[in-house]
Amino acid sequence: MTIRGYDEGWRVMGRRTGWWCGRTVMTCMAALCAVAVLPGPAQAQAREQGVAAGSPVPYAFADDARQVEGASNRTEAVQLAPGGTYRSSLQNNEKAYYRLRLDSASNAYVSATAVPRAGTKVASSDGIKVSLQDSAGRNCFSGDADEARIGPTESPRPLTAWAARRAGPDGLACQTAGTYYVAVERTSRADSSPDDWSLELQYVSEPALEKTGPTTAPETWNSGSPEPVSGTAKPRRGGTSFNDARALEEGVWKDGIRAGQTLYYRVPVDWGQQLYATAELGAADGDGFLGTALVMSLHNPVRAFVGNARTGYDGTPRAAVLEPLSAVAYENRYTVDDQVGGMRFAGWYYLAVHLAAETADKFGDGPIELLLSVRVSGAPGAEPAYAGAARPRGVFEVTEEDTDAAASGAGAGAASGRDGGDSAATMKLVAAGGIGAGSVLVLGLGVWTVVARRRAGGSAAMAGGAVARGYEPPRAP
């Protein structure tokens, strides 16, 4: 941006104030730089997750997440609000309770993502369980709790489990309005690290339909594998959580992944469409074999687990391929098949790709090339008729903005001002340092004005020339 008279003013004042003004400007710039390095949320998250400042955090928690404490008993549980994201923590072998207030018609989904500290010891059986219970302590989620475990990689990574209350005419439990409780339980082996795990909770409410439709899942769907996606791989850097997952459209994408890292991507899948995905690990120098090195997990728009794929690794290219998934349909929720049931609504589907920490011992820290092949087949279909205006916009649909985001690779928070990239961090830095930077600017301009007046008093002819040209000290925009 150019301000009229600004450049000329700089030249005139440069001749008037000489080295002293230049020194003042440098002092101001130094102060601005000091503001720019003030501690921020990224450094705090790094400390919490056991990594050095400046290093990538294992999981980027939502900026707007509210801090809550899980209760050891249901009577003291804090209430969660629909559409809210929350931060908490989970002690070793602890069960924590949170409270919900549900009506009799909406579906409720609660996900919990637990994040072990980087570098800590975990076992394959370590994990979390999430259940949704009524006031009598009965589970609402198919009579059982959903579990997520570390698995055979035996390296610390984010784990996401979920629970639901499904309202409807099919005679399930938890149909009445009232108070319900989310229980999140951590299980760890005796020789695993006892450090607390960070926790992110998300609660999403899905409104009822205007009228009841079919209550049986489609019996047939295209279960064949499609033709491989062709074309040149395009670079797209993955995020580190659901909150900054990078958007992908159909195509082949390349990235790099380090040992122990989990990268997140998201793909818009509309009603009636099918999603296919493959993650391939490129070649690396080294020696040995890992039975499970790469794991790719798929989560639906409410972060519920849908399915996963894994592969071993010996330094040569290996691929993890998701099994063919059913087309997105509201009726999929009426099946006992968890993989089909997960494809129950349109929206952003998330791919979480993890490379075992043990890979570093045999093939180095990397990064190792990662290729993602994504195909979305089928024309978008009609969405179900949700009742009223209670539907959360953008959650159970694919909008034109979502399609644009997939083409550009925007991060998951783009709609709220976050794009998952450097620009978001820059704007936060400016906002955090705004008061200090503004003070430095005002101080600098004040000094500049005083110097100019003193110089003007000593040289009337020069001052007169400046006035004739319409010169004024630069103003803050």
C-alpha cells in the first residue's frame, strides 16, 4: 500500500535527522521483533506434549477449545454443550465423566482424542474407551463402549474413540430427554509410562428428520475396487490433528512423514458418494523389516472411527489400502457393521496416517516419502430432510466452499479464519503483539515529530520547502 507523501517524507527526514533517526528506527524495529517472539499457544502445546519449543507438536489442539476437568464421579461432571470442543486430561488407568443434556429427538455424538506425551513408553494394548450412559448407568452405544488402542506399532500416537445416542423408532436405549454422561476411560499396562494423556472432546448434535424414513441399511452396494487414480503427484503437507487437517480432492498427493509422526488429511464426501484411499510409503535406505510400520485410519465428520489399513515395511515401497466403503447414506446407521455404519452422513472425512516410531531404528528419522491416492466416486445425491433450523451448518453436508477448500488444500479451520498454514500463525502473532507493536509505532512517530520540529527550527528555509511540498510526518495507517 502506498500513502501519498510517505516516500517523500522518508527522504526528507532521512536528510534532516541523519544517523540519529536511523538509530531510533532500528531501536523501534528491535522492539517490534521482541514482540514477535513472545510465547504463544504453540509453545505451550509443545511443553504439554513433551517436545522442545520450535518442534512440531504431536497433535494441534483446537484454539477455541474450552478447558474442563473430568470428574471421578458422575455427580460432579461438568456439562458439555452441542458444537463445543473441549480440552482435558486423563490420568493413568483413570475414568473421567462429563455431562450432557439431551432432548428426545436428536442424535448425539461425542468423540475423545487422547494424546500420549512424545517419547513415552506405550504398549499395544494401551488405549481409551468411550461410552455414553443414561442416569441409571446403562450404555447407549450398542450396549458397549468404543475402544481405540495403540496397536502393533507400539508408538505413542493420537487415539480417537467415540460414543453416540441414536434417537429413533427402533427401540434402542436412551430415548428419553434428560441428563446423560460420557465416560472416558484410559487403560495402560503396568510397565507403560504413567504420564497424563492430553484429551480433546467434541460434542456434535444431529437433528431428527422431518419424517421417519427407512430403518434398514442398503443391502447391496458397489464393493469392487476402482481403477487406480492416475496423474502426477502434487505436494500437500498434512496437518497434525483434526483441527488443521489438510483438504484433499480426488487425485494423487505427496508428502513426507517422519518416524513417530501422525499426519491428518480431510476429504469432502457427499451423500451417495464412495471414498477410496491408499497410503504408500516410499523407499528408504536401511535394513530390516517391521511387521506394522504404517497405519491409516478413517474417521467420519463427527470423528467416529470408520476403518483402517496397515502395512509392513522393509525399505521398499509398501501400500496400505482401505477396504471399499459403502456409499454415504443416512440409513447406513441401521446396520451392525461398524464400517458401513460409519458412512452415515455427508461432510469431511478424515485420514490419519501414522508411521511407527521404531521405523527410525531401521531406516532413519526420515522424512520418508508418503503418497496418498484419493478417489471419490458417484454423483452427489439428495440430502435427507432434517427438521427445523437446529442443524449445525456445514457439518452434515458438502458445500461449495468445501469443494473449493479441497482444491486449494485449506486447513480444517479455514472457515473460522484458520487455514492450517503459516498465514494463520502470522495473524495470531500480529494479534498477540498488537498492543506492543502499536505502542512502539506511536513512540517512534512521536520521537520523529520532535526531531523534525527541532531541525525545522534550526533551518527555516528547509522547513519552508517541506511545507511547500505538503510534507507531514508519516501517520499510522
